[in-house]
Amino acid sequence: MAELPSYLEDQTFEAILQRMLDALPDDWDKSEGNPIYNALAPVAAELAQAAIWAQEVLRRGFAQTTFGQYLDLRAAEHGLTRKSATKATGQVTFTGTPGTVIPAETQVSTEGSEAAPAIFFTTTEEVTIGEDGAATASIEAVETGASGNVAAGTITMLAQPVTGVTSVTNTSATTGGTDEETDESLLERFLQKVRQPGTSGNKADYINWALEVSGIGGAQVIPLWNGPGTVKVVLLGTDKKPASTEVVQAVQNYIAPTSGTGEGKAPIGADVTVVAATPVEINISAIVVLTGTKTLQEVQATFEKALDDYLASIAFASDPTVRYVKIGSLLLDTEGVQDYSNLLVNNGTANVTIGLDEVAVRGTVTLNE
């Protein structure tokens, strides 16, 4: 919080009580435990509490220091609302006896454990197992949130047996599940809007429109990319990686479901193309000297997390270049690493340039002793 105004400085219980005692005649007994002291102490405590409340009013009154519902109120003043959590979707394939009908709202799940509870999904349509012994159904997570985004091959359980069904699996990952927007994300959108207000379809407008859709963690705008009247909007997901197909389509429908007609947010005449950012894999190899406090596997896991955080921090930044020296610094700062040699980033020792419509993502990481 910024520096407090002078009238809120030195408003502790002790300071207030001392000022009150100092205002009384010196020949009065003001020592602790005497009636005058005992009468003033509760008042000083209440005044000190009131000063704390006043500081809280200031903190909650400014966007950069407020939180929760108070941030929602500030954002609402500029037409922004916190993005709600969404459910992950995908498909599963049932195998079993041909002709078996699998009703809508059949529950399937991942295999649960104490460390990772099962994630449940329901089918959104009725399907019948065909002559090939398989049927594919669309599914939706029971609960909202990013936890519903599970890897391919992990949905293998039927919540209740279905006669004629022998197995179930998802051949591809489920996507589109997002948690409720965080204070940090909402504040970022708030500051983006007030510092770079949109006006009649300028670049800021397209960025703000894209960020209003759940599942978007960043947007770039490339004007006139394919001639007069064309606009390309490039998207990142909340994980700072290329946005999913479903989220890209949602943004397209929100901004310009039909190019040039003005049916969405975009003005009439704008030919808008919405795409996911193109991933640029960052492949790293190095020889490391370990301190002996961590195994090579632990070191690699820690380094990969630091690398992911670094790449996310530069995604769609003003300078998204992946810097060779920064990778080396991350590796050297990894707990358990004493030194390293033969560091290669994309088979070289140079920086990796990232284009306007690209985003750096972790590729292969190979650390050897």
C-alpha cells in the first residue's frame, strides 16, 4: 500500500494513550492501574482500532490494493466481471457388445487415489455400440475447474456398471476447464482496460474483448495482416500456452461470428480471424554437477517447473525472446545443482527469437551427469 496519510500515522494504542495522558495535568496520577489510566485505555484501544479500519477502507478503495468482492465492484465500474469457472469437455470411447445403448448422463471417471481423487464426467448424449464394438460419446466434467482437464487414457472407470460395456477410455485429453478468475487476472484485465481504453475497434478493443472470454490468458492483435480490413487475434490459454480449439472458437463467436457483418463486438467491415498462438518448442540439454542433496530426477523436475514459469512470464511480453543466459541462470539456481556445462538451447548457444504470433513452450529437457 502507498504511504499512509499523516492523520493515520502513529495511531497505535500506545501512541494514542500517551497523547491522551500527556493532555492531562502533570500533577495527576496517570500511572498504569490508576482510575485515570484505566478510564482512558479502553478509549485509546477503540481509537486505534478505528485507525486500522480507516487504513482498510483505503486499501479496499483502490484497485491495486483491494481484493475479492471489492475488486469485483471496482471492475464493475468499468464493465468488467470476474470470469466464472467452466467445465472441461471431451470424448470417451466405450467398447462392448454391439447394440448396447449407453444413455446420456452415464458417469465415467479417472481412477482415484488418496493423493489424487477421481475426476467425474457425464456423457451428454445417448450412444449405441456399433458393429465394430465401440461407440464414442461427448462428455462434460461434473465439477467446474481446471481439474477437469485430464490427460488422454486416464478416464477408464464407469461410476456404475453398464450391462454390455466392457471398458471405457478417452483417446484424447479433456480441455476447456477453467477455475474462477483470480484477483491477479481480474486486476490485470482491469488495468489493461483503464490504461489502454478501447475506442471504435482499435487494438486495445480487440485485446479487451478477447480477455473477456473464459479460458483466455493473453491476446495479441495483428492489424492488416492479410490486407485492408483484416485483423488477426492471437490467443493464449490461462496456462500461457496456445489456447484450445474450443476457446479459440468461443472468442471468434464473441468478437466476429461472421466476418464484416458487425454481429459480434467487432465493427462492421472488420474481417477478423482468431487463432491460437503458434508454439515454439524450447529444447534443452546440459551436463550437470550435482551437490548430492537431490537426485537427478528431482533436479530435472524442479528445473522444468522453473523453466515453465519463465516461459509463461515472457509469453506475449514486449520482448518474448528466450535468453540463453537466463536458461543457464535457472539451471544454476536449481536446488541440487552445483555447476553445469555443455548447455544447449534448441541445439545452440544463442537466444531464441519468438514472433508476434508465437509463444515459447517447454520441449524436451535432457539433463545428464
